Amino acid sequence: MAAAAYGTPSRDHVVAAPGTQILLPLVAALVPPGRAAVQGPTYAEHIRIAALVGHSAREVTDLDHLRQADLAVVVNPNNPDGRIVDRNVLLAIADELRPRGGLLVVDEAFMDVGPAGGSLSGDVGCGNIVVLRSFGKFFGLAGLRLGFALAAPQIVSRIDAMLGPWAVAGPAIAIGEIALADAAWVRAMRAQLDREARRLDELLIGAGLEIAGGTSLFRLVHTHAASHLFDCLGRAGIFVRRFGQQPAWLRFGLPDSEEAWARLRGALADAVARRN
């Protein structure tokens, strides 16, 4: 079912795991220790894991550095700013890595709400691309622990052997099959998330915040009052994500009820009043 939902060439191009986090060291170890480049700023685990398995790992902003790496990692759409790297650009990078045994890893944890045609799922048969897909984020079932690596069959076999037997719980498999097959729900949820993201943008802009990016699952704002706002929202029982390397950034998730929307609106108004 995952092969059909994600558009891979066949089921032989898919391996299931108990979440994508456990896949990170297995995928990073597919190439011998060398130079790892992670396009950033992004999810910090990629660079930590690359270093953990023996790579000389660094975060880069220039795509040319990815072309020079042995292990190149791109989060697409990116967390937290929603940055998108065009599919053709990524395929060109994979082409440059292939002759010297380099591997391109594309973390598509948020591609369920990404642009149509943006995924590399259908291109993994070329042999040096691994696409990671997270189940729980879009379906709201993170605790279920289910994720996938999409790759050429020989890579899938290596990852499967490293995971060992019975890696994914039976209930997770059963629930995943039902959810991934429900195309009507997926379409409806994407439309709903788009509406709610626009609503959140209006609320945040109304509070004087600058939208710096994101996806329809989360929004990133830029504000010089990030510390003050984080503190005020926390006191109101609303948690937003801070970033140590980007102190003016805050990431907001979508409120899950009208009561939550009202709480956020009130907390933002209170924060603005306290600052003024």
C-alpha cells in the first residue's frame, strides 16, 4: 500500500520501519565514512546521526556543497521554514554523486502537504537516492511509530536486513494500510490544512508577526520579540518551538479546536499588550 500511496516503482522499493528516526543511522551508514553535507538550517538529527556513524558532517546552505559530498541530505519540504528544492535540481545532484558512489537522502517527512510532483519517490530506482517518508505527521499518529525508506531494491534489502524481523508492530501495519488507502480522506485533509494554515497566518499577522515560511502543518514566524512571546505563550499553556541558532524564529502548530484558536488569539493579544 505504501508503494502505491507514495508512487514508488514497486513494493520492492519500500521498507517499513518503526518510525523514520530509526532509519537515519541505517541510511547514513549505507556509504563508507566520508564527507556528509546536510542542507540547513534544518532538523538537527541528520547532522548528529551522520557524525555518529563516522562521517565528517557539516551543515551547508550552498547546494554546490551537496554535490561534493559522499552523503548529501536534504529535508524537502524543509523543517522549519518549508523551503522546497526543485525535484530536477535534486535529480541533478544525484547524477553528480552517482559515479563516485555518493548517496542522496531526501527526507520527505512533510511531503504529504508538499507541492504536487515534488517528491522523488518515483525516482528511487536510479540507485543512489533514498527517500524517507513519515506516516505519523500527516495522519496525526506519531505514537504509532511507522515510517518508510524508499530506495532501489538492493538498498531496501540492506536496510531490511539491518532492521531485522518483526520491526514494525502488527497494529501499526494494519492502521497504516487503511490510512494510506483512503485517498478521499487524504484529499479532504490537505484542503482542510490549507484553510487552517491561512487562518493561522491571518491571526499571526494580526498580532504583528512576520510569516517566514512553513507548511500547512506548521508556520514559522520571525520576530525580535521571540523570547518575550515564547514566555507569554508558555505561561498560557501554549507551546511553540524556539531555535537556538535562530533566536528570532518561532514555529507554531495548528490549533486543534475552536477553544484552542480562542486561547491562542487571547494569548497573542496579551503578549502584545504586555510588550507595549
